[in-house]
Amino acid sequence: MPPPRTRGTALRHRLAELRGPDVPAKALDARALAALAANPGCARRAILDGAGVNKTALASALGSPSAFGQSQFALTRGNAFEAKVKADGGAELLRLVHEKLDRSAEPPADARVPDLTATGPQGRTARTALELREAAAHPGAWTLLDHPMLALDVAGSPAFLEPDAVVVHPDGSWTVVEIKSFPLLDGSADPAKVGAAARQAAVYVLALEEVAVRLAHETAPAPRVRHRILLVCPKDFSNLPAASAVDIRKQRAVTARQLARLTRIEDIADTLPEGTCFSPELPAEELTAAVESVPATYAPECLSACELAFHCRARSRETGAVTSLGRPVRAELGGLATVEDVLAAARGEAGDPDDPAVAALRRAAVLRAEALEAACR
């Protein structure tokens, strides 16, 4: 008799069924993992990403093509800026790391910039681990790893991640560097963009921590992954690099919790109707029913982070969900889940008068009526 199928094997089989016959899994990258942390309550995204569903193809099949992603112009500009930052063996990048994160160390001079070339993501991951081991075994010098490859276990499968750079300090600690093309204006940048970069960096930090754990028995002391990353952006409206140290401990904790939740996606899969499949080859009506069988938590922030955002926004508006107005509004409204409920409460037709949200809405409705009456006089 064949051996009984393990729980992990059964889950992989179930996820393959959700993708559809002969549909390869789409590998998760740092942006996708960071987006999961940005909306941890969305079961739809969790199951689709966990199953490796291509959400871009899925959105097109649903009739709501995704506009998510960077333009070719932005990519070209970003690549040119990154090349400028890393020119001359990363001298400017290392200077910024020293200035913002490690002024007590010796200034970086003649830093090691090892060649990380290898065959395939597995080979590059092994090469990166080898160079990190080498740097940890010989502290006292600066090392710059340009586009290293890291692996992070996600739902039992490795996700291969490629940070812009990792710097090894003379004390043996490791820092993640994120290079972005949005500007730092007077020393600060768009908070939403900084938050997205911090969540993405948190994914890299978690992957580096796994490497550090594996190296812990080989080096003394064990390598330390710093929780302050370096964000490098153009200064004001120029192409000159400027940097800011960003504490990502909060983002790291949120991302770790969400990834732990993702490893239990069998709980979500068990709630789905038998035969549910998200293959883009299915008829639109059947595919829509499959997607709608998984609850979503839409918010306007999804538009910049998820390929299914247009589809979920349309459904959210159809049902009148207040989440379509934004998470802050949703939080203020308490148990009022739809726009219809909110309007009824404001008119005094429904809702508990002792509920602070209902009382605030009714007071706002009175003030609005008084303002309109005064304007018409």
C-alpha cells in the first residue's frame, strides 16, 4: 500500500487544485509578501497568493484588468538612479550607511564587493549565504552585497527574494538597503511610499534572520540583523542620493504574523465549496463565483498593492460597504457596516442613540441641515 499522504502534501495538492489543472504556481516576491502585511485581514488575497494564483491573469479574466505596477519610465529612472548610487564599488552607498547608521565604525574604505553570480535562484541563494558566512567569520571590514538572493519559507515553499543591497558592518551586523526613485523633499518623503518600502524591507529582514539562524552555530557571536534599514532616494528634485534610517520593527512583527497566518491557509481552503478553482480559463460566471466565495477586505490602499483591487472595489461599492471609504472611516463607524446603515443612523431611522458613532452622525446631520438652511437665507 502507498504511504499515507502527509498534511503538507495534501495542502500542496489542494492548492494545486485551486490554481487549476496544469497551471504553474506564481512565485511570491517581496512586494507581494509586503502587500499581505498591509492588509492582513483579507482572506481572498491570502488564499490566492498562498495557492500561487496569477492575480493579473485572474483580474483580466474577471473583466477588471489590473493597472497595478510601475511604468516602464519609472523602472528606467529607478534603474539609472540605483546604478548611480552603487557606482565606484558602492562608495556613496557605503558612505550613507556609515553616516546614518554606524558613525562609530571606521569609515568604509576598500570594502569587499563579492561577485554573487551563480546559476538559478538556488545557486544565487547559496552563493549569498556563503559570502555572508565569509563576512561573519572575518569581522572588521565593510562588505557590500549587490543584489543578493535570499530564500524565505512561505507556506512550506521557498520564496526567492532579491533586496537592492545588504551591507555587512565591521562589527559583523547586517543592514538591508532599499533604493527607491521617489524623492526625499526637505529630508522626508511620502509616508505611504515610505511605509510600503518599510514593509518590503521587513520581508528581507525576516529572510536574513533565517540565514543568521543557520549560521549561528558556525560563528561567534551570531550575526545580528539590524532592524533599522537604510532608505536611499533622490534628494529633492535632483538625481543626487540622500538617505534616511527607517526603523522597521513594527513592519517586521506584522509581516511575521501574516506569514504565520499564511502557513495555515488550509483553514481558509477548508471553508471553500468543493471544486472551487481560480483558473483564468474558466467561464467568467463560474470564475466570479469562485472568487466571491472567499471574503475580501477591500480598502482604497489596495489600489496600489493588489492586482484584484478594481474587482474588489466594484463589489464593495455594489454592496455599499463602508470599507470602500477607507480604513479610518470604517474604524470610526463601529458596527455600521454599510453606507445605507450610516445614512439611516444619521437620519434617525435606525441605530442605538447611545452608540457614539450613531450620536456623532446625528449631530453631523443636524449641523449640516443648519448650515444649508443658513446658506439659503
